[in-house]
Amino acid sequence: MNRDKLNILKDLANLQIEEILDALGVRYRERYNYLVGPCPVHGGDRADAFSYLLERGIWQCFSRGCDKTHGSDIVGLVRGIRQCTFSQATGFLEGFVNLSLSPLEIQKLKDDRENKEFIQAQQRKKEEKIVYPKSCLEKLRYHGYLETRGYPRWLIERYHIGACLEPHAYMGNRIVVPVINPDREIVGFTGRTLDEKWKEKNIPKWKHSRGSWVSRNLFNIHLAADHIKRTGYAILCEGPLDVLRLEEAGIHNGVAILGKKFYQTQMAMLISVGATSILDALDNDAAGKVGSQGVMKTAKCLFDIERVKIPEGRKDIGELNAEETRSIFNEFAIWN
């Protein structure tokens, strides 16, 4: 890559720095025209060790000088975080930018970036995180539905799953599953209807608590993170019952995207806990296969991805028993 093209790449990447940092799993907060946080290269617990100057597109590590080792521009930052070559770093950045833009179009993007009102509008789009008190779990009542599906009682209790039996409540007549983030905070709920005639009545089978929290979270990430970090593997499922079956089988790398779509913020969460490979275990139906195509499109530049073969006649991992589930993942040996 010649110098002119490299400079354009760095300029454009700097204009999309938040998206790039999110994809890299970097934790940061905005402070004036800086982004600050713990150093994403060496880690550490200093909350302001890392500083990225938006105006110039350069970064600094105040604790160990990681910027001096890897380079203080955006390419150096990617190299430091991903421990990759210069060519691999520029290739990663090219996935976020449009190098065919004209000089006038690039200047317009720069003007927008520098416009204070533009920045404030972007900040307003970011929803505040909602955290539910643990006391809300006391409202859930035991229900035998999941045991009829072959899930053991100890597993149900481990995930604090219960039923909302208030008929007129938002989650009324549903098995309710709390979703917990890596900080062990309850950030949302997803519920499976108990009405056997849900199709006839046009009732959604699964329903999420209000808000747009799903795109920023993964079910079971709080327990799977250590196992993902140790092995590099994350098993991507659609729903929590698939993850529960994996757990019953002794496979602890499973997370659920809570739907068909794999969001970039969910991808960033996997990167932040050390995932390098994804086993795609989305449902074995038409919608699941479309979802798998989306996973491949979203994540192929950052992960090794392999589609898990669910036996014909079975819709998802949740329809298998523990022994069948173990047999599918034997070749990966990621639960030992």
C-alpha cells in the first residue's frame, strides 16, 4: 500500500473510530475530543491509561508506552490489540471504510466529524443501559414446563429461570429467562410462551423485555467468558434453551444472540472475551440458515467460522438430549 492510500485509509478509519473500537472490543468513554479507557493492548486496571485524540487520529498508553512499541496511529493500535502484521492491520481497517471516496466526500466527512452538533446527535442515539435489581427475580415462580422438555431442575435454578403467572403482565404466562452481562448485572429478560395454541392465537413464541438491549448483549456471556477465553471458541446459538442444553452436556462455551441476527456489538463482546473462532449452531431451519449467512457476512473477517451440523429432523440444539449434543461437538473437544 503506497503512502497516499495509507493516509486516506487512516483518515477514513479515524472518522469511524468508535465503530472500529467497538469491533475490537475496546472499552472507552468520551471526554471532550478524546476517547479514554484502560489500555486495550496490555490491559491493566488503570481506567485512563489509554487516550485516543480524535482530532489527530493518534493514541497513547500512559502506563507502558504501548503506542511507542506498535505505532501511535490507528494502524499501530490495531496491530497492538490484534497482535498482527502491518498488512493484516490495514486489511482489517479496509473492511470499515470506502477507499473510493473522492477528496470532496472525505472532506465532508471530516467537517461532519468536527461539527459539534453532529457529535452530540450521535451521543443522543446511545441509550443508557438499564439494569434490573436482583430482587425482581423473586417475582418469578417455579414452573415444570422446562422439565417436561428434559431440562434438569438444577440447571433451571442455576439460571434463575421462572414463570410470570400474572395474566395481564407484559411477560404474563411465559417462562422468563434473565439475561446477565459480564458485570453480572441483569440487563433484560426473554420469555417463552406457555400457551400451547400460540400459533393459532398469533402470539409470539419468544418475547423480549422492552428496549433495544438485545443487540448489545449475549445470553450466558457472564458464565461462558472464561471458557471462551481459555479455548478461543464461542458457540453461537439462537435462544437460551440451546445454551442450556450445551451446559447440561458439559459444554460451557455457548452464548445466544436471542434471535436470528448477529449484531456487531455482540461480535465486539465476543472479541473482548478472547473469541477467535465461532461454531455457528443457529437453528436447522430456513430462517436459521439465513441467520447463518448473516453471521458469516458480519464476522468472517474477524473469526474462523464453522457451521455445526444439527441432525436432520431436529430444529435446534435444544431438541437434542445431552448425549446427542456431546456427540456433535466431540471433534472440537472444547469442554474438557
